Amino acid sequence: MDLHYTDEDLAFRDQVRAFLDSHLPLDIQDKVRRHRRLSKDDYVRWHRILARQGWVAPGWPAEFGGPGWTPLQRHLFDEECALAGTPRVMPFGINMVAPVIMAFGNQAQKDYYLPRILSCEDWWCQGYSEPGAGSDLASLKTTAVRDGDHYIVNGQKTWTTLAQYADMIFCLVRTDQGVRKQEGISFLLVDMHAPGVTVRPIIMLDEDHEVNEVFFDNVRVPVANLVGQENRGWTYAKYLLGHERTNIAAVGVAKRELAFVKRLAAREQKSGRPLIEDPLFAARVAALEIELMALEMTVLRVLAREDQAPGPEASVLKVKGTEIQQGLTELMVEAAGPMALPFDAAYLEGEREHSLAGDDDAAPLASYYFNYRKTSIYGGSNEIQRNIITQMILGL
């Protein structure tokens, strides 16, 4: 694809910048830029602001309510949003289940669910991982047994991000025990408010309630909530994971955080010399920036293939994107030094305007660092992604 911006591209970028300048709430922007925690209301407010503009689903076809942008326009939009300090639009509805419904759902499912995803009337979460089925997802044990015009669902999902807010969960469930494990899985849409659904929090090291366990105890789910064909869910799951892994690359966010690292490292140290002037540290920053530039070009090549769903190349984006993100958090902590160590949960939650430690930039960084250890695991661990690359790209 042509990587040179045309006058039309530059005009589009200016339009996006003007919109962000006038519509991005300053309190939300401040939280994002200062690495403080966002509430459900923050995410929903920003989602609905974008929805009113018709920009909340940049990758959706126009027929389903998307803006009909080119790959380069989508890239410019994502980059400008990240640099401005917007929250991410929660991906579970817009970028994950919606493409599956578009590709494999029936017309009734498209007519009902897609508008509700656009408007954020439904908050979605993902029901894939289980206590014994993470990287080996096909070993999942949650069952869905047909009972007339319903399925009876029993089992457990874990590491379910923000399930405490969710109205719906898209689940992989086992509908046939007597076939090869990949062939007995179905893709089911489950109401989180249905009787028998229980959400239990998993509180992480940084005291944040971000992930959960979800239990299903004889939950009745209408057969109408089956996406596509019974026992074909593994095909749909792989399609969804391709979209998830592409989005995990998060090039725009990495650019914003790279600028933050440089600013943090430019502060004067007790020695009187900013860390960015240290040749070894500067070389590490430069190496990460070069990797980020290469990742951006790869993302653009994938986006340019508009007529194809993301394939195994999405695994490359997932591996490199998460490695870069983790590398940036490591540089942040190193640049902040001992001031990154104090943990101030009240400051992160917005209960105090300034950190007790006296360094507002550094205060969130230990929590941020630990949180980003997960990125190389979710969406399929990086070890599994390397296996996919070896088999499907290198042919080994």
C-alpha cells in the first residue's frame, strides 16, 4: 500500500484532531494520560460520544453502521485517539463478537445485536479460558446440552475481563463429547443476567478488580443464541482470535507511551544528568522505537488486505505488539527509579488528586508494569503464537 499521506488523508487527520479537541472529556483524558484507573462510566461515555459521531466502529462495513473508512484512515484515527489520550473502546463487542456475528450469524442476530453493540446498550465480555483450558483452549469443559429450544449450560470460565459490568458473554461451549475436541465446540451468546450465572472477582496484585471467574449452573440459553452451526464454534473462535490479536498490537498507544518514556527520562536526576543522556538507556529506547516502526508497517500491510480476515500474520502482530508494550513499561519503571515503587491505590482510583509519594508521573507505574505482564498471555500466549507462526507461515 502507498504509505505517503495524500491531501485527503491529511484533511481527514485534521478532522479527527478537531473532533477530539472538542469532544474528548478532559477528566477522561487526564486519567488516561496519567495512567489512572477508568470507571465503567468513563468507557461508556466515550463509546457513546463516538457512536453519535458514527466513529465507534472504524473497521465495520458501512452496511452495518461503520464509517466506511480506508485502512489508512482507520490507522490515522486509532493513532490520533491514542495520542490524544482517549480510552480504548472496549473490544469485546465492537472488535470481537461483532465480526463473528457479521460473518456467521443469521439475519435476526445481526439485526438485534449489532445496533446494541454500536450504542453500548450491551456491554460484552469473553468466555473462552477455563481453569484447565487456557493456551489449550480446545480442552474446554463447559457444556451446553440441548433441551428443546434451549441449551442447558454448566461450567466455569476464568480471567473474564470486566465481567462484573457485562450484560452479555460470548462463550465457547462443548456440545458434543464424542468427537475430536476441536469438532465438538459451539459458539453461544449468553445473557449475564440469566438465572444461574455467577460472577466472582479475582483481585490482582495491584488490588484492581479487572478480571473474574464466571460460573454457569444449569443456565438456560435459547437455541436462537447459537451463532452459526452447532459444533462449528472452533472455526468461529479462530476467526475471532485473528481480530483480537490484530488489535492487541496497539501501535497508537505504544507511540503515546514511548513519548511518555522520553519525557520521564528527560527529567533531571539527582546526579544532575537526565537518564535519556545515558548512552545505554538511549540505545534501548531507540531500539524499541525501531521495533515499533516495523510493527506499524506490518499492521498497515495486514489492514490493507481488506478482502481477507486476519490470518496467521496476526500472531506476529500479537507477539511483537505485546513485547513492545512490556518493554515500554520496563523503561518507564527504570526511568522513574525508586519513585515508581510506592503503591497509592487511592490516587489510582481518583480519590486523591496527587500521590502521597509526591511524584504523580511515577505513582502509577508499578501497577502499570505488573498489569502489562498479562499481555503476552491473553489472546493466546506468545509461545502458542510462535508455534502458529512456525507451522502456518514458515511451514516447519
